[in-house]
Amino acid sequence: MASIARLPDIVANKISAGEVVQRPASAVKELIENSIDSGASRITVIIKDAGRQLVQIIDNGCGMESDDVLLSVERFATSKISEVDDLDALRTLGFRGEALASISSVSHFELKTRKAGNPLGTLLKSDGGVIETPQPAQCEPGTSIAVRNLFFNVPARRKFLKSNATEFKHIHETVKAFVLSYPEIEWRMINDDEELFHLRTPDVRERLSHFYGEGFGESLIEVTEENDYMTISGYLGKPGMMVRQKYDQYFFINRRLIQNRMLVQAVQQAYGELLEERQSPFALLFLGLDPALVDVNVHPAKLEVRFEDEKSIRSMVYPVVKRAIRTADFSPEASLSMPYASAGQGEPGLPEAPSRKLSYSSFSGKTSTTGDLYRNYREGAFSAPVAVPPPLFDCSPETSPFAGTGPALMVQESLLTPSADEPAIADEQNPVAPEKEPKIWQLHNKYIICQIKTGLMIIDQHVAHERVLYERAIDVMNEAAPNSQQLLFPQKIDLKPWQYEVFEEISDELYRLGFNIRPFGGMSVMIEGVPPDVRDGAEATILQDMIAEYQENAAKLKLEKRDNLAKSYSCRNAIMTGQKLGVEEMRMLIDRLFATRMPYVCPHGRPVIIRLSLGELDRMFGRT
């Protein structure tokens, strides 16, 4: 007698349900995908007892004929593909034909459906996979599927469900992803007879603000890019808008929500030092590409995909994100933190912040650019628009911390000239004479405070200069055009064995940076030239400090050699806390800071600029 037997359909369906329907959120996802594929413009999601008692999805899609209703709950029966080649050109979210068969096998299942032109619809019921004969029924055009008592006949699966709060959180996150991905659809969600939201607006920013708090959507950076291979669009968050990576980073391929480690890493690396350790930025990115270039049939829940050329995808996503964040104003704004605006609006799991605590606002107002902030500074600190950049190196060599820095990093003209549609500060009705002294001050020889048009800006002088030197060092090394200043009296240094070992490792990059150093027997080296930024008399100390910091960074941070050396160099050469600066030196430092590619954080991720708006000051003093 044969020992291998074909499993009955009801057993096979339960096994399949274990892969496709892992929890109530899985059923919600599969049913919503069917509703979207049916062409629905209105979808309602009804949940009771975190999906244990009821999951119901109602749509106004195309509906089904009575002949198709029975087939819809059979395994591998689908209207979306007919041959193997169709898998290479998928335009629908569902395609396997497993969902309804799997769900109906582990629940009390009820399906009502009607095509718009038919006078009657069809009702089908299934009790744990035992299907009743379909019956005619009165119902609205479209399809309504109710899944009751999920896993009632699979007690082991039901036992492993988490708490109601956890299961509902998964359901809410699933629905939220679809709401953001399909803004043209009207969405309604009801939980335990309470309406959580009813979103009719097609504006993605408004929908984001509903879920994350008022003003959230307006604070995001918009991303758009299109080429012959792929389109990229969506929104990115500021560093202050740090989130839980698992739930608040959305990646869609042809509007299918996916999980992909490469895309997560590409976005993370594009932000670079803007992020602190274990931080992740908010991301909502839509990638469109030829379906033949991506395989979505590699995961039971269709969450993971396989790209034909993953490196090409990354090489396009990374620079697009990098360019987008480089143009944005990322200076944090000090504010009185308020409770989350979304509290009580259906967003589970978000804690409330203390209502009267000085902190950095995670989002406030419409996103602006670095150019906007620079103009804001020029118009506030100098009392009138300045159309021509001031000289960057007109300090006396004796007092300037930037003495002999070589070719200036020129500030882009677009950052200095107000746009045509921006009002100038001075006009015929309100003439304002430029002040002789700019409104820039030094606080405790540590921070630079300057008036800006909308309030004030505070700059940490050490990390600001560190950012300037870091980018200069990277550029000099990449261009292989070292600018070395020869010493009148070369300096001999006796290095320790570990220091000499590090020196040998980085000697080529030191030369690229502008250090002219040659071995001098044993563990000794002779410094004959240094970059212009190195202070007179500090050559030996700075080299030894750089070697020590380079080794520490290499052990802790695993940095690339050139990046590590640039960070070590900039940290040891930057002007220090406690160093007094003149007004002209401060002005020059600010101009050079805004000429960098990322003026908001130092190479190690510390903030450089903090803003305080007049509105926030008014609130702090109780004026509003």
C-alpha cells in the first residue's frame, strides 16, 4: 500500500493558512489587496476585538458574478494571471489565489458581492473550510468580506496571538501603509464600533499629518526623480523626526509595500552623520520600475522581493536621497514641546510628551532650504539683503583662526541673493539703513549668536569650524591636489611603536592632505610641511593627536580610512571652546559654514546650528 497520500483540500488550506495568515493583520492585508485590485475607490475596514472576533473589508470595486464566487475560495484560483509569463509582468497586488481559500479555512467566513449591473448579488458562507452553497442576496455593488472568529479551529495558532494592543497595532500599521500608498482611494476604519478615521483627501501630506500630528506632512522633504530605468518619489523626514525603523519607513515597489534591507541601508547611509547611533529617519518612498526587473513571488506574504540588479537600484536611490537632504534646512528649532497632536486620533503606541518642557521640536512649519536659512541670517544680522558675498578671508593673519587657509570655499551665489519673489527688507515705505556692525555676538567664547529675520540662530564655533575643515580635507584628498605650507624649521618627532604603525598606514593620505613628512630613522619622523590650517607651533602636537584619534575611530567606528583621517584632522585643528573671536572672524566662519554641503552637523553628528523663532520666544514669555 502506498505510504504517500494526497492531502484533503481542507488540510492543505489550513497548512497554507499558516504561511499566508499569520495573524489578523495578515488577513486584513490580503483582503485589502483584493479590494484594490478590484478597482475600488472606497474601502472600509471594520475590526472587533483586535481582529479575533471580526475583520471585515467592504469595497465598491467591480464585484463578482455568481459563477466566480465559488472559484474565489478555491486554492490557486485567480483572475489575475493565467500563464507563467504573467508572473514577469504583474500589475496587481494579489496573484496566487491562496488568500480567500486560506482565510476561509480557519474562520467563519462570509462573502457578499454584486456587479454594478446585476439586480442581485451573491452570498457565500464557509465554516472552517466547509463551504455552503452560494445564495442570491441583496447587497451593495462591490464586495464585502467578513472574517469572524479567526483561528477558531486552529487553537495552537490562536494561542500564539499577542495581546489585543499588539495585534491591533499590526492591523493599524497595515492599513496605514495602504492609506498612504493609495491616496486616490477614500478610506474609513472602524475599531470596536468607534470610527478612527475617514479620509477623503488625496493629499498624502494631509494623511501623514493625520497619523503623525499636525504639521508633520508639511515638514517633510519631497523627493522626485525619473529616468529610463526607474522613477523615485516620496517624502523624507528631518533628523528631528526620528522614528521606529520597522514601522515608520515605507518602501513601495510599483505601489506594493515591501521590506528590503538594501533600501533601508541606502537611506540610512545617505543621511550619514545627520543621524545619531540607532536612529533612523522617516521615509516614504515609491519606486516604479518594469515588473520584469523585480520578483515579488519569493515570500508567502509577498513582503520581500528580489531585484534583478540590486546594485543598480541602490546606486540610484542613494544619490537621490543624498541630494534631497543636502538642500534642506536641518537646523533644530528650540521649542516648548507639546503633546502629540495625533493623540486620540487613532495612532496607537505613541507616547505623550510632557507639555511644558524645553526641547527640540520634531517638526514645525513647512520645510525650507539651506538657502532660505542663509538669506534669513543675512537679512536679520545685517538689516538689509546682501546681494554680494562678503570677502571670506579679510581677517588679519595675526588674529584670524583661518589664517592662510588657501583658496576660499566660495559661497554659492544662489545662497546670497534673495529670490525675485522674496520681499526685500528695505523699501520706499519702510527704509532701513544697514547697520555698521552686524548683529552677531560671541557667548562665553563658545557660541556664536546672531539675529536672523525670524528670530535668532546659535552656532557652536568649534563644531562649525570642524565641519568646514572636514569637507575641505575630504575635497583635497579626493582631488589629489595637496596644498602644503613648508616649515622654515622642520620638526623631528619621536613616535611610539603603535603611533609609527598608524603613521605608516595613513602616510599616503597624510601626503594627500598636505602633510609633508618623511621617516628619519627608527621611530622618528621629520615634519617638513603641513596644511595651511595647522596652527603655527602646534604641528607636532596635532600630528600625534590625529594619530591617536584615528586609531580610536578605527577601533570604535570602523570608518573608511580617508573619512577617518578627515574627521581626526578637523577635530584637532578646529578653533576651540574658549577662543575669543572678533565680529569679522565670526561672520567669516558663518559664511564658510554655509558654503559646506551639510552645515547642520559636525562630522561626528553633533548639531552645529540651533534656531529659536520669535513665535517660540513669545510663547515662552506667555505673550501668546
